[in-house]
Amino acid sequence: MDLDGTRERLSIVRTLLGTGMVAPTRPDKAVRSLAALRRFGPTPAAAYTGAAIRHPERLALADERGALTFEQVHHRTNALAHELAAAGIGEGDGVAIMCRNHRGFIDATVACSKLGATALYLNTAFAGPQITDVLAREQAAAVIYDEDFANLVQQGAAKRLRFVSWCEDERKDRDGDPLVEDLIARGDPSDVEPPAEKGRVTILTSGTTGTPKGASRKQPDSILPAAALFSKIPLRARETTMIAAPMFHSWGFAHFTLALPLESTLVLRRRFDAEETLKATAQMRATVLALVPVMLQRIMELGPETIGRYDLSALRVIALSGSALPGGLATRTMDMFGEVLYNLYGSTEVAWATIAGPEDLRAAPGTAGRPPLGTVVKLLDEHGHEVPSGESGRIFVGNEMMFDGYTGGGGKQIVDGLMSTGDVGHFDASGRLFVDGRDDEMIVSGGENVFPREVEDLLADHDDVEEAAVIGVPDEDFGQRLKAFVVLRNGAASDEQAIKEYVKSNLARYKVPREIVFLTELPRNATGKVLKRSLAEA
């Protein structure tokens, strides 16, 4: 008898029951929603079909244009799917989606799921040449885009089907590509015949230069992967989630997919504004706020007086991922909002690796946390052997949602079924993971291995420093040395020498940056990651 397997299955059942997903339902509605699940599998198509059956009048989403119920979203996406099919889009076809966070993103995603099409999510910060390259490589049959991206998609989408998911004034007379809203208005809202194969999802890696890679993964075969995240982050059924993180990227998209089995109401805004995010969170009584760390940083910069204007007493979870979380920011956030902070470490390729909750973030600020249910994390040396306890090694992860490989070919290194994240880290005595840095960012200075991340974390804790980034640069004497880029808080007066002395008083001499450059802000991509290649070229 497999006792370990039995225990894991029991843990999964307890976790799913704890979310409140299993609730009493009228027998006829239960039969119909189960039939939808059998027809479509655990996909967005099945989720919105089932929610429309069980809770037709419950709010599915709220954005700048108002609110939509689950029944409305179900009928809208049926109509859109029928119209896309009439235009020639079918099972297996690729549909590129370049939308900000609004109803059009949901409409396009669910319609693709109902058709069995592959949804390809384009980064809203892409330049025109990147879009052209990605559309050609992925062989997208159609592009659904917000009208303010028209010039960017023009070349790449020239010979493809094109539809506009959002324009500022849909009532005015206009020429150009058809509006998604018009397709929905004239489309048939009746149920769509399920595809023979579930559609796939392709999310692009956070490329900072050149053409990002497409990370393709199939839809899950069960709800078990969601249980892994529910085991560490206390999300609950039929609550309200404010997704501020961009939904085209892994973290924002994860909260969309987690909301499906939970039948959560999604609150969306097209552009991130720190105070507007708090206002919408308070107005909708959201219990979950999904952010990337730089967004949290901007919220904290508002200060106690501004934050205090909004009633956030319903907020139970602030969920972060996408880039490193400085320990000092974690502590300040919990001092302000309470023990509600959860930080996920992972990547587009491996999905998740570890999650740090409030207890771990208090005990060990800066930790990436511990593996959730059904996830294995090991630290390996250059030969693929597990490193001794307490030593640093390359981080390898195993879970049910690892990607299938890059759409252009190739993938991440795999050792004994575990996939590389591309990072180096170590476990502390309590089993918490700490990420030391990217394995390709390590420098050798005077014979010593140095990771910029350690210096970045230290600088982030300085009272005068708002944010910092550190890179390696050539050095005649030491081979390589560190160079720091620092953004000071308003009114701070620290100079280069003071910053160097601070580092020297806390770390070894070879970790002191050779040069400090002061900036008004760090260059970042749309998901908040610092563009270190841009810093290196500055």
C-alpha cells in the first residue's frame, strides 16, 4: 500500500474542502455543471459554463465598463466563439491576445477555450518588431488587441484575422478592424460544441531584449494543481479578487485560473495606479489583491495617511510573485496591513516552486518559502548531484504544471524529472528556500563567488534607499566587481561614499560595489522585473 500517496491524496481532499468549493447545489444544477465538466474538461470553458448554471446572477467580473454576471460572461463567450468560428478560427488555431486587464481578456480567453484554440498572450509592453517576430514564429491565425496597440500590431497582423477588444469610445463611428463587442452583440449565445482536444495556453517569458520565448503548456487534467497553491495561500470560494498584476503574464494569469474553480469575482483595471488599486479593492470589498512586488512598493510609497483613507478590512491575502521581494518591504507591508502577505517563487517554465507566508516572512524576511503540496524542490551541483544541507546549489523543481517546452524548440535542463529554474539558492536550517540569484548573474571577484542579489537585498533595507539593482562589470584587478544603481527616497541625502560604507559594514569587502550610480527610477518591464541589460548598456 502506498502510504505516502494516500496521505497526499487526503491532503488534497482536505485542502479543496477547506476552500469551500464544495457547496450544496440543486441536483439538477449539479448534473448540468458536471456534464459541462465532462464535455470540456477542467478548462475556462467548463468553469464559466458551470458557474453560469450554479450562480447565474453572481458577479463574474467588474472593470471600468461595469459588471458582468457569470451568465452574461457565458453567453458573451458563446457568441464570440461562434463568430470567431464563422471567421475561420477552429480547434488548434493560435489566437494572439494583446489585452490589458479588462473583460476583453476574459472574453477572448474563454472563447478560445470553448473552440479548442491556443491562446497566445502578448506582453502589452512589447515593441512592434517583437510582436511581428512572435506572431510569425507562433503562426497565429488571428490577433485580438486593444485599439491603443493598433500601430504596434499593424505589421505583424497584416495578413491575419484582427479584432479589437477595447477602444475608448465604442459608440463613435469608426473604420478598421471589427470590435469584439460587435461580434458578441450579433453572435449566437447558445452553447458551443466542445472541441475534440482542449486548447493550449502559451505565455511568453519575460524577455528584456530580443524576442521572448513562448512557454507552452496544456490545460490541466484535474483541479489538483490548484490544490498546491490553495495549500499555502488561503484563497476561498466565492470571494472577490483584485488582479492588478498583468494577466498576460504567469502571475496575473494564475489568479484568473485559480478564480475559475473558486467562482471568484474578478476586479480588473486596465492600467495600474497605486491609489486607484486601493480604491477599487476597498469599494469591491476584495479579499485578495494580486500584485507584482514593484506594485506593492508603489502602494507603500503612498504612505500611511493615504492608505488609511480606504477600508481594506476585508483584505485577507496580498499575493505576490514575478520578481524578488526585498525582506524590508515584506516586513513594512505586514506592519501596515497585517499578516496577509504571501510570496510565490517560480518561473514561467516551472510554474511554482515555493511559497512564503506571513509566518516565514516574519521569521526570515527575504525567504522564498517552502514547497507547496505535491511539489519537489532540490538543489543540485554542476554534476546534477544534490548539495549538502546548508550549501548553495542550482534550483530544480518538479510539479504537475511544468511547461512542455519552448514553442520555438528547446527547453530548460531536466535532471531526474526536475526542471531548472535558472536560479541558485540555499535552504536554511528550518527548510526555507532563499534565492541567491540567477545562475548566470554570479560573478567571480578576486576569486570569490558573488551574487548581486545579496547586495540588492541589503541596499533595499537602507533607510535612504527606495530601490536598487546590482550588476557585475569587468575589473582589471579583480576580474569582476559589482556596480550598483540606486534610487533614493524623496528627501534622502546619502552619497556614494555613504552607500559604500553601509555595504562594507555589513558584507565582505569584495561585495562592496566599485561604483554607485544614482537614478530617478530603475528600468523595468511590464511585469516589474528590472532590465539589467539596459543598466549594463548605460
